[in-house]
Amino acid sequence: MGNKITVTFGSQHIAIPEPVSFVFETENEMITKVDVDVGYVHRGIEQAAVTKFKFNNVQFLLARVCGFCSITHAGAYIHGVEKLLGVETNKRIDYLRLIVTELDRMHSHLLANGHVAEVCGYENLFMQSVKYRENATEILEAITGNRVQYDYYQIGGVSRDLSAEHIEMIDVKLKELRVNVLKLRDFFDTDYTFGLKTKGVGTVTYEMAKAYNTAGSIARASGLRMDARNEFDFLPYEEVGYKLQTRTEGDVWARCMVRFDEVINSIDMCLYAVNNLPEGEIKVKSKGKPKGETFIRVEAPRGECFYYIKGNGTKIMERVRIRVPTYANIPVLRELFVGSQYSDAQAIVLSFDPCLSCTAR
Amino acid sequence: MINPELIMHEVTLENIKQTLLDWYDVDTHHYITVNAIDNGENLTFDWIFSEYEVKNVIHVFRAENIAYKSNIPSMMDVYPGAWVSEWDLADMFNLNMENAHRGMFLEPEAPTGPLLKESYSGK
Amino acid sequence: MVKMFIESLKNLTTKPVTIGYPHTPSPSPKDYRGTIYYQEDLCIFCDLCEDVCPPGAILFEVTNFEENIREYSYNPYLCIYCHACVDVCPKADEGCLVQAETRLKPLGREETLPKDIKLGYFMDRVTTPKHLDSQWDEFEDRCEESREGHDEFKAEKKRKKKEEMAAKKKLEAEVKAKEDAALENDVSKSENNPEEKVDETAKDKPKE
């Protein structure tokens, strides 16, 4: 007893596809100390945004910060630039943007939950999640014309319109997805062995969530009523039936459940938006160069994404600061490890759905 | 178009910690991030907060005219999750940040202070 | 757990969702963003696409300074298929820049390069896939040089024109000066009559 062993988790680990390194100091199976290193894939995007790219090109660069949040990163920047240029978008543009943003959230959440199931030893549940997720990605592909890099947001509008054919297809596929997600949620909810691996594991209490300023589904799973969609009017969420989803348990299981509830809510919002699409142009003319500064909060799939944008009246931006959701969740993750079993470490990490390419951008 | 309600608070490096200790309430305020802007001659620091379930309000604590080599206080005593953003800024701007472990975001052989204007404008 | 077991059994009898990709081709999606094709005879050489391209995959090289002849070049392996160039192209409706629904095959060492003048001059000239990258880098430098050269040429032309204008003006000025001098001589000759001047001023005064 009392023998300390250092176990490294990463930088390459089979549970996470991205390079992050945790060095655990363990006593028997218990973790007593953690060191984190995240900077393996730093690409200097904040510098590139203020040196190499003109302001009307930066959204293409920022969409490549992360494959999953590419819509929200580009979206946050576009919202900011539109504010600086004084562009007022119409309702149709807002609705189209909302549909794409929510579809992005759906497929991200389904993959995150599938990953949790995978590291808990439930390989076939992971396959099932990814199979159902395909509906969301297919819709995105049909709308935007690409599977990963959507490049849908443009300054003053969106790149493509929805045809009647699209609307019909989205309606059918989303209804199918809704049925499937409810089925999946039922598996996650009622499965006995999955519950053993996830219930009561890695609990973030309400006080902890508040003290560490967590964001996204991690905060909401602990009962913290915190969602940028609720606190910042970047898209017309209230009109389409947005509901804040919270749980109180705060463990790995609750985080999965919050994600499922959000997917269901997103599907409902998308179905409403698609069937009540306002008329209008899909692009508004914009002119001038951005001058001044602005602060933008948007809700990325993993939590709140914050942008600070400053323009100086030239083609090149003065400063683009990105605060990604994982920043808010790393501190509590580090605290959470201490005192938990090493065998739970994978499930805890994956339930946080960390995005390392966002973190080291 | 978004119209956030910005609430600006002017602070200095000396009084920022005390101001935040007095102002920050864990039940209502959500810490978002700390941001630095290079003005070419000096730095501007922003500590940015929002409020839970209050629409479009952003609190900004702004400290202006900070020299490049100033000692920046850490806010980890006020809210313990502050270190990620602080260490990030310390790496990116080559700052003397209190308690910061350098090299978490950048590798040792990476250029120092890549977001400083002098490092990319070729001065 | 029972539900999951039943689902697993059901999955055993259903058809697979996946396709055997390399052997069966992936279904081609509609309206996909693919390779950019260009038609030179429709181009008005406004350079908007070069200006907007985020990765710099579209470049115009100035080959003839005097007549301002440019050649369009495109690197399909650098392109991010973002559609920005087609959006800004003023002649896109007529088919100057068109985004196809398919992409070119990934570039292997053994592959032959696609030869199509619609892909621009660079792809037409490059010989082996192995050298595409290095040749593109050289080409980028050459383009910049040609741009600078063209700017210099234009500046030179402007300067020459200015000089010519200046010379012309000078000449004119000289001629004028001569004429003036001649006129002045005439005036000075005529100025021998001071009484006339006095008369003029006297005429003006009452008017005021």
C-alpha cells in the first residue's frame, strides 16, 4: 500500500482521437494528482486571422479550427463582423442559420454519447449511435454541399437556399432521427451495465459547476442553468421553441442524458423552422470595412464559445480572440480526476467531450 | 444583429484583484475569459463576465496602457478555473503572469509571444 | 439490457448500412462542392477570384506587360472548395467560373495528372505529380514577381508618360515663354505711351 505509480494517459490514447496528455499519479487504483498538457496541435490560428487573411476570408479559416464546431466558429465571427459593419439580416437568413447550427449540434452530441458508450465497453451502442447520426450529417451535406467543412455562413447571409425538395427530405429524415434518438436514449437510460459504469461516476456537483464556471452540457447536467442560447440573442431561438435542458445528477450518465434531451429539442426546433421558413432573400448587401470592437457569445455543441473581434477600418482585423468551450471545462475536469478510480478516467474524459483542436487552435 | 449590453468597468492592474473579489458573486456571475489586446505600444486587458439567465449583458473589466513586462495578477483566488485562459495568454503574449506554467500551449521551440505585434509585423 | 439484446438480434438479420467502399463506389451526392472549372474566353480579368481565394489556390500570372495579358492558374489540390470565387465572379452566371459536383481523384505518385485547359495553365504545364508541390511553390514566387514586375512596368510607364507630359509642357512653356517674350517686347514697345495708362486708371475710378 502507498506505492505511487505514474500512469500516462495520452498524448496518443485509444479512447480519444486527439492528442492530449494527462499524467496521473495513482495510489493503487486511486488518482491523486493530475498534470495536463494540451498544446500538441497548436496551429496559430489567432495569429493567422490577423496577419494572412482579409476580414472577408477569416470565416473560412475559423471554420477549420475544429471539424465539429465549424459552423459555430464561423458563425460567431460572422455575427461579430455583421455587427461591426451594421448589416441587418432578415428572418429567413436567421432561420437557415439556426437550422444548420442545430443540425451540427445534433450530430456532435450523438457522436459524443456514442464515444462514452464505446469507452464503457459498449462497442455496438457506439455503432448504433453513429448509424443514426448519419441522418443529421446527410442533411447537412445536402444543404451545404460538404460533409465536414460546411462554409455555410457568409457575411450578410448564407451560401445556399433550401429548395422544396430539401425541406421535404429534412422533414422525413428528422422525424426518423427523432424516433431513433428516443430509442437510443431509452438504451442509455435503462441499460443496467451501462448504468453501473456511468451512474455516480465523475460527479460534478452544482457548487463545483458554479465555482469553476463550467459551460455547455457539463454545466447543465449539474443543474446550472447556463446556455448562451438562452442568454444571448444571436439567433431567434425563442421563436422556434427552445427549452433549456437540465439534470441534477451531474455524473457521466446525466451528461449523456442532457445531450439526448438537447438533440430532441434541436430536432423539434429544426422541424418547426423548416416548416415555418419565412420568405426573403438569402443574402443582404454589405459594404465597408469593420471598425470597432464587439463581444459575441454563441452556444457551440460543447458549450459556450466566446469571440472578441476588433477591426481597425482596414482589410485585416486587429484582434480575434477565441474562447472555446473546452477552456471552461478543463479546470473542473482536472479537479474531478483527483479521488476517482483510474478505470473511470476514460469515461469521465469522454463524457466531457473535450475538443483539443479547439483548445490548441 | 446582436446588440449586447456592454457594462464597462475601468480598472488598473493594482486594483483589479480587489475589485473582482468585491464584485464577483459566484451565484450570479459567470466568468468567461480574460483577453489581451496589443495596441502597438502597450497592452489592454479585459476580464469578461456574463450573468446567469440575464439576456445580452456582458461585463468587461478593462485595464488600459499596460506595459509589456508588467506583472499580471492571477485571478485563481477569485475563481479557481481562471488558469487555462491565463496560461494561454501568458504563452501567446509572453507575459509575466502570476503562477503561470509556461509551455502548456506552445512547445518549447515555438516562437515566443506569437500574438505580440512586434513578432508578426516585422518591426 | 433486454431491449438492447433484441435490437442486436434484429440487426443480425437486417442489411448492412455501410457500403464496401473501395469496391463499390461511394454514392455521388447532389449539389456537392467540387472542383472549379474556368473558361478563359468569358473572363474579364477583374482578379476578384484571386483576391478572395482563402488558400490562394487561384493565381493570375502576367505574361505580357505591355498588353496586360494574364494567365489563370488553379491548384485543385490546394483548393478548399469554399465556393467564394464563384460567388464573387461577375461572369459566373455565364459560366466563366463553375463549381463542378465532383472532385478530382486524390493525387498519388503513380496517378497521371488531369489535363484540362479549364483547370488553368499551371495544371496544363506541370508534368509529374511528384513535382506538383515544388513547382506550385516556384509558380507562386513567379506570380508575385510578375505582379511586381507589372506594377513596376506600370509605374515606369506612368513615369515615362509623366516625363513626356512634363517635356511636352516644358516645350509648350518654352514656346509660350518665347511668345510671351515676343509679346512683351511688343508691349514694351507700346509702353512708350505713359499717358494712355493714366487715362485708363482715371477711367476706372469713377466707376467705383
